[in-house]
Amino acid sequence: MKVRARGENPLAYVRTYGCQQNVADGEKIKGLLAEMGFSFTSEPEDADFILFNTCAVREHAEDRVFGNVGALKNLKRRHPSTIIAVCGCMTEQERVAQRLKQSFPFVNLVFGTHVIHRLPEMLRDVLVNSERVFLQGHEEEEIMEGIPVRRDGKTRAWVTAMYGCDNFCSYCIVPYVRGREKSRRPEEIYQEFRSLVEAGYKEITLLGQNVNSYGKGLEEGVNFSSLLRSLDEIDGDYRIRFMTSHPKDASKELFDVMAHSRHIPHYIHLPFQSGNDRVLREMNRKYDREKYLSLIRYAREVMPDISFTSDVIVGFPGETYAEFQDTLSLIREVEFTNLFTFIYSSREGTRAARMPDPVTYGEKTKWFAELLETQEEIAVRRSKRMVGTNERVLVEDRNQKSGLLSGRTGGSHTVEFSGEDALIGNFAEITVTDARGFQLHGELIR
């Protein structure tokens, strides 16, 4: 099998949309392509193989993918040998696969989230048989290990702990496109994690659609807390992060492990979605407001300096303005470091898509603006309290606009400060000297 290349070696362009799990999938796709002899380009025009790795969480993400795929029609006309592929969560939906098949005849390859390991086989069929290949919905019973990974950086790395989701929140398409929960064996995670520490990675994030339900169905009798304990025992200078945590599976044991660990920052992303109990029941979140706040209180009891971020949906079908105010009151009580906020996006095939939704999008937009204003006030206040503190920062890059180094604290605050490029990719000790809005500025401790 040989890809017809316009240059000396075939070039691949891979673009990933969506969550960190999609990013991890994209790194596996690039690992497979590298083993097949591909080099990589950041320009679709130069590529012999173009792949979009897609997200299905919100309608806007789907529209953007269709727009970008459609824009390749003229490129395909200029370079007929170019292979165009679409994969990921979007393609696990039959309506999307059919639209790609019927309306985008220049797309050669469409495959879902469970068959990434079969990419060489699928690409061979496209090349040898000159046929379009569509493969989705073929979920494997066993997790495929040993897929090569081409990581995008040398400082931060992703390690998938588990796949899929069993929660079926009424607004979410993920269980339908990612399948049921399956946990990797702990020894496989441990070996991959240790190899990343030995390779010098400074921040390693464990991934799962519901990462703290890890361990269900495994013979080893492990849970997420025991997995964290074993990884924390690995010697080295690094941080362990994890996401995404579901409040129904977060536990005192998890927070105790975090409090006593050597490598886990006192930070957790814990989506609450709504502060109103009726809305939470309609969302099928399986916890209530008091359960969520009790987790916050216990975490702060064992880690007084803990930082929280969260996800919030504004304008869930049937939500009233009074119920939305319960969300604002929870935000004021917890005082999150940051919020990832979304106006409800209907997903075909979910229960919420069939619910009455009388509030107009314009009204929801007003609620959304009120939420952003509330969170900004909190973020500014929290930032000012950090002035004068010393923080350990993982230096990520240099802000081209300000010329300053930019890094992130253990609590996920961004700090800018003066320093040499040699610090990028390493930890630095800084003193926070100023807070301009929610942007922190600091000085390097010499």
C-alpha cells in the first residue's frame, strides 16, 4: 500500500475538535499515520491525507465541521488524489454519516470512535479498491492497547483511564457515540504513566468521560482513588490532573487521596450544570444541590486551598428564570476559579431534545450574560486575594502580545511574568505581584 504523494513523502493534515479525549484520539491517529510513513503539515493545501476528528457535544461544533469539510471540495478538484477523512463522535450518529455519504461525495473515509486501530486497514481499502469506506458503530469488547501515539508536546500529556459513559444525562449525546464505560487495566495505565514521567513530561492528565467511576467491571477490584494512589507513588517532578469528574461518583476518599498526595494539585473540575434540584432531576444528573455542596465543603475541609472549576448549562428546556437564579446563588456560594458556560444546545436522539422549551434563545442569552458578569466579579475578587502569595507554576509558553512568559498554577490560575525561554516546559517559583481583572502577574523568585 502506497499513498500517492505530491512530494517526497506523503503529508497528513489532522485537525481535532472538542474535548481532551478527542485530542488523545487524535494523537493515536497521528501515531498510526507516522508508522505508515506520513509526515505532517499544518496546511490542508499541502496534504495528501486530510482528516477531521470531530466533536458532537454541541450543534455549533457540527456546523463548523460541515463547513470546513465542504470547503475542501475545490481542493479535491485541484488534487484528485488527496484522501479526505472524517472521524470521531459526529460520525457515530447515523444522520451525520448519511449526510457525509450523500452530500459530500469527495469524502473518502468516515469512521467512528471505536475503530481507530483499524485506520491502516481502512486506508488500504480506499487506496487499493478505490472505494469509499464508512465504518462506525462497531464497538470492540476489549480495549485495544499498544496503539502508537504521536504526542503534540513535550510538557503535557494525556492518558486515557477509561472510555464511554453510563450516565445518560438527558442533554448529552456522549453515551450514544462513545458507548458504555470500559476501564483500562491498571497495569497498562501505570506503565504508560511511568514512561511519560521518565520521558520528562511535567503534567499528565488522566482522561475519562466520567473518570472517577473508573474500575467498574475490572477483576482487580480497583477504583479511581486507588489508581491515583499508585500513580502518585512514582518518583519524579510532575503533576497529576484528571477529568472529567461526575459529582455522583466523587467521594471523600478521592479528596483524601488528593489532600495527602505528592503530585496531585489541590484542584478539581467538578461540573454541576445547574443549581436547581428540579432541573438537575430533568437533566438526570443523579445528585442534588445539597449533595454537590456537601462535596465542596468536605474538599475544603481537607484542602483549604482547593480550587474548583465547573461546567454550567444555561436555559435547559423548561428552566425558569427563578430556577436559573438558583444556579447563580450556587456560583456565589462556591466561588469557582473559572466556569465553562454554555447555552443549552439540543442534540437529536437525547431525551432533552423532546422536552418543551418555551424560553426564547434571546432570553437565554440575557441569562447567560448575567452569569458571565457574576463569575467575572468572583474571579476578579479571588485573583486579588492571591496577590503576595508564592506559587509553583508550570511555564507553558510566551505570550506573543505581552512578551511575558505564561504559566499555570496548581489551582489552574494563569500567571504571566518575565523570564528566559529556558523556563518553558519547566516549573518555576513565582510571587504574585498584581491582579488585573482575573489575569495574574508575578515575579520570578530567584
